[in-house]
Amino acid sequence: MTQANRDELAREAGKHTHHFHGGLRLRHNKKISCQDSVERPPLPDLLIVPLLQHAGDSAEPYVNAGDHVLKGQQIGHCQPCAAIHSPVSGYVEAVENHPISHHSGQQGPCVLIRPDGDERWVELKPVLDWKTADPEQLIGQMQNCGIAGLGGAVFPTHAKARDGRDRKIHTLILNGSECEPYISCDEMLMREQPDKIVLGSRILRRALGAERVVIAIEDQMGAVREALTHAAECAECKSISVVKVTKIYPEGGERQLIQVLTGLEVPAGGRPSDLGMVCQNVATAAAVADAVVEGKPLIERYITVTGNGISHPRNFQALIGTSFSHLVDICGGYTDDVARLVVGGPMMGYPVASDATPVVKASNCILALTQQDIAEPQVEMPCIRCGECARVCPATLLPQQLNLQIRNGLWEQVEEYGLSACIECGCCDFVCPSHIPLVEWFRYGKGQLRKRASETGATGRARQRFENREARLLREKQERAEKMAQRKRMLKDKAKQQDRIRASIERAGNKGRDIPEAEKTNGKSDDT
Amino acid sequence: MTRNFQTSGAPHMPPQTTVATVMLQVLLALVPGVLAYTWFFGPGILIQIMLATVFALIFESLMLRLRGRPLKPFINDYSAVLTAVLFALCIPPLAPWWISCIAMLFAIVFAKHLYGGLGQNVFNPAMVGYVVVLISFPQAMTAWLPPLALAEHGLGLLDSLFTIFSGRVPVEGGWDAITLATPLDTLKTGVESGRMVPEIRNSPIFGDYGGLGWEWVANWFALGGLFLLYKRVISWQVPLAVIGGVILLSLPFWLADPDSNPFPLQHVFSGALVLAAFFIATDPVSGCVSNKGRLIFGAGVAIITLVIRRWGGYPDGVAFAVLLMNMAAPLIDRYTRPRMYGE
């Protein structure tokens, strides 16, 4: 395929839908949480706002215990990531470690805020006319308002937008195809706030300098398409199209969605912007609209509280920092047979040890599962190489080979077989008849590869330093030798010159004598 | 009130299947073929399956204990049972009892556990066991029975048991009275002695395509194979490559010289080819991983089988073909790694 063809296909994103390799058709169990409309829960007694909400370093707190904060006031900051704001007006009770839902572990630094009940906002600074505003100003507003990807990865939106601007984006894809079972917060948001999503997509389009917007939704989301299409009926909305995609897990993955919409694959090690595209979650677009038009920072999000372990599953518009237990209480509490609490969906979600864990920007779903939903702890059997994992792998990897290579520490092979392309969707894990925790091994393998890379980086740097030093010493030695030789030559020359001077003085003194002969002797003395 | 929970890795859903389910599905798929076998050749095969299974389980438990592995999950995975049944389907129905014992010793102890147990064996254990006894005890391994329709003395269950355990045949005339060369054997010796294939095929031991009875057993095995394809326990690449390969490769020989080369479908319906195509060459452990690799693997089995049948010393060569391709599998895998996403 030529670059021109590829470009053409990329620009036609959503015109035809395509398939990606593998994947699973899962029971989606979404309806149970879509019965009630989305409401804000009553204000909790205490909000726990984690300073670490995504991969990387945690933010620096701006506040100390005892400080009074206003709703929407910035309380945490770190340069490359999204800012953190207070979800309420109230008093900072403490800045301390608390259980959080984060891949890194159980505890993380949090700002504990006790609401004063006034709900007094900080002075909001919206962008006055986004249609004429400088895109850089829009991006800056996203950064100041702490907007981050709400699909789960929490990648700072301003960084993605700035990168997109630099790389000549033509299409913005809004991802509304939440493919994990149970999760319905994006569907509810698209039903209830389609206008805000469309507005956000137009702002993002302007910030990115993109030509078109494709909003991808699942084919089973009944009213959503109508709501979005209706919202997108405006003069400037002609570039927005709503596309239904077939529901196969993990279609909501950025790379899989792009493949479905264009038939193209994001190059290995590359980003969607290599194809001229940027992917954003629909909820992120809504947050952008709030940030730019109203100046509101990201302090609340839609979240699904669901599963057979919850009495009345539903969706909330919850403040960041609300504890899970507060939301579960409003849902009527747990059922008697609840056995596990998970943040996210059943395929990729991670379990939490306590429901004191607070909602963060990444929390799209609180899933309470019963013993029946989850498996009895399974005996892990040896791999029988049945190949089911390879059949379902959306990255067309060979998970069973990778598993073997990682266990045996064959890191060159692991790299060659493309571990880095693994998206950790869990399809292989789910179908494995031997119940091998493949994704766990892949995470471990990725960690080892990173470690190796930094180690070879470090030793490489050390070797470089050593070689540079050796080269420098050698050069200095040569230079010294050179100088020495030069000086010797100069001394000799000097001696010669002095001889010459002496000779000419002699010649001048012995007038009438044979000059050539004198020169001859001089030449002789020079030679010796 | 906060509450604490047990944690455990994703996915948080019960697994779709287990190793035992996979093995059981394969065993289930063998049932129609085994019943047809019994119908056409008498109950001897059932006794062989029982014998081989008992020996396989004994060696399996012994090795698990020696290796310090838990007994329960590995005995319950049915992999040893499957090895035993596949082996029993390859030997003459009245072969003496110790044949199973020796074959299972080599299959379970040597081919399986000494290579590291379930999932680690380089060679198909059933075929290792079969080839060991085929080479070591050629006489016992060629005492094949004719289909009951052609048999003067059809042995019942008790007579079969007596024969298998005593080595003597309870009818007048002994072994010679009840055994007959297989169709493939007849064909090979016939062609070697200069007779023409159509003439050889006039013998009543031949059916429409393969051997009388054999072709129907093959049909029922194929039916079981289709069930496995439907259940996605096996993929279509290996059976297609084996059967398609045999047809495609034997066709030019038959077209060039129909008098000394059998019709392609006769190749398919003779010997263990259908059984191998669906149940033996599809063994994932000793086979190839990628789809392209599986096609190559199957085609290799087809080629080697035909070469042995045509030029080799054995009338059927499927077992050797599978073992030789087992050796090649890692190399094939090396060169058929599928293209990764975005590569």
C-alpha cells in the first residue's frame, strides 16, 4: 500500500467498517445499570483526592492541612501531567497516604478534604469565544483545567492535542464504544449530554486543527445514535459523523477502533497521529466543553456502579475523591454474596482491596462481582499449545510462545515476537484452557524489557564515558608529544639560526675569505 | 462502613474451558469411529482401548509421583487416556496384551514425562508408542482381522479376551484362520509382484474407495473430526492439508499410471489417514502454532505418508510421517511467525 493510498483510507475513516483480528463476543450486561437516569450523589463527608492519578510521578500538593479550599481550586501540580483541583469547598484535613486504585500498588498520597457545605466555586475563567480563540489558548485551558483521557488511560489531553497539532492531524476520533461488559457510563453520557459531547468535539477539532470528527458508538446502543446525530445538526457540524461499529471486545481499544474505522493499522511502536488521527474518549470531549466554555476544571465524572454484587446498579455523576463505599451505599449496598470489587470492567479491570478507595479521573466503573461471576481459583496447568490465545489476540501475537520465552528469560526472542505490541486486553487469558495468567506474565515481561533497556542504556552511557575519556587521554598524550616535538624542532631551528647569525658575524669579521666554504662548514655542523 | 475484599488478577470471569474439557471433547469425537470399528471388526478394539488406558494411567501416576507433581489435576486432564485410545486405534484388535504395556511405557514415560510432561513433548506420544511396537514386534503388529462380513470365524468378546491374554486363537487353524492382510498391504505386495491395481482391487477386501469396512470407520472418524472443527478444538488447516495434500499429490501418479497407482480417494480411505488427519496430526503440543505452519505441517505429513506407501517398507506410513513432522515443527514455527499488528 502506498503512502497516498494509506492517507486516503485514513481520511475516509468511518465510511466503511472493517474487522480486526481475533477478539471476543462477550455478554455485555450493560442494561442493568442503565435503568435510572444519572444523578449526582449527596455530598460525602470526606473527599480523598489522590495526587497520583495516572502512570508516572504523582503531583506536588499546593495545600497543607488546615487550609481552606474553594470548589475548583487547584490543589496539585506536576509539569507534564494534568492539574488536580478540589472537588468541593472545604478544609484540607490532611495530606497523607491512603488506599488508591492505581496499578502501582495499594497506597498513594492523597489530599483529604472535609466539605464545608457551601459549594463555593473558585473564580472560573472560561475562554470567551472558543470559535475565534487561538488553538494554543484552548490547549492551555485544557491543561489548566486538568483534562485527561477519561477512557481509562488518563493521558493528559493537552499533551495529546499539542502533539496532534504538531503532526498535522486530519481526523479526530471520539471513542464511544466501551467494549468491556458491564460498563455503561459513556453510553449514559452520550444519551444524556449529546450536545456537550458534540460541542467538546468541535472545540477539540479546532484545538487540533483537524478537518473531521468521527464519533464511534456500538451498534447496540439504541438511542445514542439518534441523540448524537440530532445534537450534531448545525451549520458547522457537517464534518461530524456518527458511526456504528460491531461490538467485539476489545474494539474500544484505540488501535482496534482505528483498524475498524479505516482498515489501517497503527505502525508498531507508533501512534495514531502517524495516520493523521487522534483518539479521544467521548467523556473527555464533554470535559473539554466544560473547561473551555464554562471554565470548569475536571472535578467530576460519570461512573457506573454495577455487577451482581450491587443491589441496585446505576450510573452517577460523582466528584473525584468520593469513596466507592459512599456510592455503593446509595445503590442500596452490596448483595450478600458479593466476593470481589473491581475498578473497570471484568476483562481489564483491577481489583481493589477496600471500598474506601476514592474515585479518580480514570474510574469508569465500580464492579462488584459475586462468587458465581468469578472463577474458583483455578489450578494452572502447563500450556498445551492449543493456539486459542493466538486466535483471539487482537495484536496477532503468539501469546503461548511469548509466555514460554518470558518464563525462560529469552528476552531477544520476546522482543522479536512483539511483546511491546500487547495491549493487555486479556482475551488470551480468558480463553486459555490451562488457566495460565498470561497477561500477568506479559506485564512482568514488559517490566523486564524496560529494565533491560534502561540497564543497557546505563551501561552504554558508562561505556561511552569511558571511551570518551580514553580518547581524550590519548589525544592529550598525542598533543603533548606533538608539542614536545615541535618545541625540539623550534630549539633546533633556533640553534641553527644562532649558528647562522654567528656564521654571518664571522663572515662579516673575516672579509675577503671564501664565503661558500664558510657556508659549507656551517652546513656540515648543522648535519651533525 | 468500609469493607475489604480479596484481590486476584483479571479477567474476572470464569474461564471458558479447561484442558480436561478439550481432551474430553476429542475423546467424545472418537466415539462414532470406535463404534463403527467395533461393528466392522468385532469387540477386540474395545479390549485394546481398556488395556491401553489402564497401562497409560498406571505409568502416568507413577511418573507424576516420581516427578513430585500433584496427581489429581494431571490424571483428571484425560491426556493420558487420549494417548491410550489413539494408540489402541492403530494396532490390530487382537494384539497381545503386553503390546499395550510396552507401547504405553514408551509413550507416557519416554515420549511424555521424560520430555517434561503435559505440553512439553516434542513427539506425539501415541505415535511414539505405536512405532516402537511396530518396529519391535512386526509379527504381532500385522495380525489384522478381516471385516466380520468376510470372516469365517468372527471372535466374540470372550474369545477376543482369551486371544489377547493367551496369544492363542480358540478356533481351528489358529492365527492363519482368522487374520488377513490389510487392503494397503495387499495392494503393496500386489503391485510389487507386478499385478495391476484394478485387478488387485477385485479382491473382496476392497470397498468402494478404500478397504471394506475401513472406509466406513474412516467416515465416522471424519464425522467426529467435523465435530471438533465445529467446536474449534482443532483448526481446519491440518486436516485440509493432510487429506488435500494426499489427493493432490497422488492424482498425477494415478493419472500417469492407473495400473500401478491407486486412485487418490483410495489413499484417503485406507489405513489411518483420516484418523491421523483429524486426531493425530492435529495434536497441538507436538504440532505447529501458526495457521501457515499448520498447513505446512499437514502437507508434510501427506507427502511423507505417500512416499512411504509408494516406496517405503511399510504399507502405511502415517505414524512415521507425523513423527518426522513433529521434529520439523519448531523449525516451521520459527519461519511462519504471523505478522504482528502494525508490523
